[in-house]
Amino acid sequence: MRHLANSVILAVISVIFTLNIFCQENTENLLKQRVTLQASQATFVYALGTLAQRYKLPLGLEKSSRHMDDAKINIDIREKPLIEALNLLFEQEPAYNWEINDGVLNVFPTGDKSEFLSLFLGLHIERKCVIKETNEFNVRKCILSLPEVVLLMKSKRVEYATFMNEPSSNSIRLNDNADLSGSNHTLRDYLNAIVLNSNRNTWVVEMVGKHNDKLLLSF
């Protein structure tokens, strides 16, 4: 019996080790891809979004509670590894940092983090939204109706800020064989999985309103 238990433990360790190597290789390949980015007096979000859209780079952005769209980014990089472009970009915007999680570039504040957004993205969710071919409005509606999200928003007295054009928002379509199932995922993990496996490659969360008491989630 003890031998069987030890065999199971070794098998689990082997799988975890293999997955870690696979994720590390994917991250290295992602950061090695050649990119070109030229921007003068641009905002940080514009420069970052240009990289994401031009090279289909999956991106998740958690905005600072004091985010400012200052036009201060100047960058001219041609056919250089992505990591060089990111280093140059983030040198000019020290309010943010980045990391690669499961093939997605996650950008987050170095300071002035929203307490609510940290809790929101860190929520462990049991039930996932069913997504095959729908639109941003329905995906947001489903996420906001998750029991864990409803409980958090009520406890923190946070409302959702709606878009003017939500009923006719852009479509979200999953890639063939995309798998968004799994357990023990945080909401950040789930948002990453959506942009990694669909035609929408960016998610953004921020707090808006006069008192920063309204949540805004966009793709």
C-alpha cells in the first residue's frame, strides 16, 4: 500500500515537473518573438495595446487605482525580441510591472493597487461560464452573476459600470478544441484562458466612477 502511494506521489511530481518545463519553454518562445513598435508621445495603454493587437499577444491589464493616460511614451524598436520592447516600455511607466502567466502577458500596478480588484481577480470560482460563440455583454453578464462575484460585490458595495453599447457588443468566439474547464481556478486564470483561447486577446479590469466604486470589465 505504501509502495502504491509513493508511486502515485512520484507520478504527480513528474507531471508537475513536465508542465513547468512546458510553461517555461512557451514563455521563453513568446518573449523571443521579434516585434516592431514605434510610438511618439503615446499613452502607456496605447503602446501596450498596439503590441497586443499587432502580434496577437494575449494580454490582461489590471489598472492602477490612480491610472493616468499621460502621453509620455516614446519608443522606437524594430525587429527586436518582445522582451526588449517590454523592458523599454515599462522603464517609461514604473507604475506597472508585468509577468507571463499561462501564455498571457499580465500587467499589474506596482503600487496604488485597488483592494477590490485584487480580491476580484483572486477569487476562486467553482462554476465557469459557457462560452462557444457569444458576445462581450453575455460573457460579462455571466461572470458578474457567478456566486463568488455577487457575494464580493455586495460585501464591498461595488456596482458594475455598464457600456453604452453593451447589447450590441463585439462577438467572442472560442477557438476549436478550446478547453476552459478545470477546477480551483482564480478569476484571473479564467480571464487569461478566455483571451488565450478566443478571438478576443485582451481583458482589462478597472475601477471607475467619482469614488472609484464601480467595476469595469472589458475584452
